[in-house]
Amino acid sequence: MTILGNCFKRIFRKRTNILFMLVIPILLNMLLISVATQEVEYKIGILDQDSTPFTQDFISQLKKQYKVTLLTPSDDVKSMVVNKKLDSAFAFQPGFTVGMLGGKDVSALSYALEGSNIARPVQVYISSYISSAKQIAKAAKGSADAFYKGLDAYKNGAFAVEYKSFLSSTNSEQDISNAVTSLGYIAFGMLFLLSFSTGLILEDKITGVYDRLSATPLTRFSYFSQHLLASFLVAAIQVAVLISLLPKLVNVSYGSTPVQQQEVVAVCCAFALACVAIGVTISKFSKTAFMATGLTTLINIPMLMLGGCFWPREIMPKYLQQIGDFMPTTWFLNAGQAVLYGKGLEGARNELSYLIVFAALLLIVSFVVKSEKVR
């Protein structure tokens, strides 16, 4: 196992390998996932010309969730929205509550930039609350006491419903989306690290080390198998460190149970096989280190983009999505998503099969097809 140990030393000796192995994937996850999951603070303006217990209590509810500014009739509400001092504004006109108790179809005036969806969640919340208050007022039949009692019951959650999914034991849609996004950045680090680590074979050929080793009892199979094993173990170390470390740094979870987390690691290892095969193939057919680096970039970057590692595949044109269907990165992320949704490795069977067959074919081609000597 001399070759195996030597490969480890050569891989970890280069700072660029450590950079692609851990630093870049961690930084990408910390930056992009933190931005994607941070809460938005909406700036809401409220003009209360009704001044009833209902509107005052409603404003108190809004203050718990948003940054509320109380407006006066002299304020230029439209100008404040246009100049983005407020994301949106709402006005309760005089007689709003009385009209609602009387069964009238009242509504709050809304101010927002046309064509903008910035404050859409706030608009939906306010519309839903007022709609519920109208139903309570209708049931109260004009009785203010009955209306406010019903409103208190509504706020206390008497009408709340909790939905639970029994399809899987995974987290929410946002948690799964974050995890799949994170796997895309891990794929970035794995592809480039393994492309560089398998480049040690080319380095041995260029420097004449491979020719000298061929004159020793060391067989060609032993030489290549130890190189491949070293690269795969490096990938396994990378995956283990990232999967255990990233949940402590950013809002990401690779499964809600230890079994799910192990399945995610298994999917990553299957992708690692494909990465090793790609790196070996590039090293096998490259004549110079410059050529290998160029091919690595030319192959890896489009594969990452078309596979959805940098952005959702859904935003790409249909023909690019169809091309991406044949990318190992697509199979990897689809398999990871299936596992995170609780389908297990059985649910990702097709994608895992694609990755393993893809790796096997590349390795067979690399060992069977003879290439010209590089020196």
C-alpha cells in the first residue's frame, strides 16, 4: 500500500486541494444558504382613521410580525411607497368596523408598487385576517360583544388546523431545498478535488515515475487500483466532514434521522465514483498538465451548470434541461432529493445505477484504450 500512502501525502500537501475539498464548499454554503434562509423584515405603513378596538388590536398583531409605521392623514403615503420608505401601506377608513358589523363588504385601502411582489405575503396575511373577521361579524349578526369574543377565539387558535404529512419523516420543503442546494456545492468541490487528485497519474507519467514503477514487481492493476482507492477515500473524508460540519454552520439538514443521513452519504459516495472515473479519464488521455486542467474546467463547469448545482434546473430552457438529464450531477441531485424526501435508496435506485454504470464505463475505457506516451 505504498502507492496509497504516497497518494494521500501528495493530495493533502497541495493547498489548492484543501481549498476545493473543504474551504470553497463551506464558504459557498455559508454565503448562499444563509442569504436564502434569512427572514425578510417588511416595512408596513398603517393609517387608522377608524380607531376602533378591532383596528387597534389588528395593528398590535401586525407589530409582532412586521416593522409597522403609524401614518397620519397628512402623510404622503404614495410617495413613501414609491421611494421605498415603505414596502406597502394600508388605510382603514372611518366606519370600517361599523360597516363590517353591519354586513357590508368593506376593505382596507392598499398601497403598493404596481408589478411588484415584494410585500405580497403581507397583503395575503392582511386580506386573510380581514376576510376571517368578516365571517365572524356575519356570525355575530351585528352584536359587537359576540364579534369580539369570536375574534378573541380566532386569535387564540380555536380555528387553527395543523397538517402533518405521513409520506415521509423528512423536514419541510424549505429544509429539503436547502439540503439539495448544499449538495450542489458539495458536488462542485468533489468534482474539482477528484479531478486534481486523479491528475497524479498524469504527473507520474510526465515525470517518468510510472515508467520506472513498471520495471518493478508492482503490477499495473495494483498501481491504478491504489490511486483510485486513494481518490475515493479522499472523497469519503470530504463528504463525512462536510455532512457533519455544515449543519452546525448554516441552516441545513441532511435528513431528520441517522438512517437518512447515512443514505445521503451513500449517494455522495456513488457520485464520488463518477468523479474519480472522470478524473482518471481526463488524466489518461491528456498529454500535459495544462491540457488536463483545461479539459477539467471545460467538462466540469457545464456539467455543474446543466445539472442544477448552481441554480434550479427549472429556470433553464427545455432543451438545456433535456441535455442535463444525461449529466451525472443531475442524477446525483435527483438521488439526494429522493433520499431526503424519505424514499430511501430504493427510491433513488435508477439514479444510483446510472452513476455506477457511468463510472464503470469510463474506467473500462480508460484501462482498455491505449493512449500515446506523454514523453
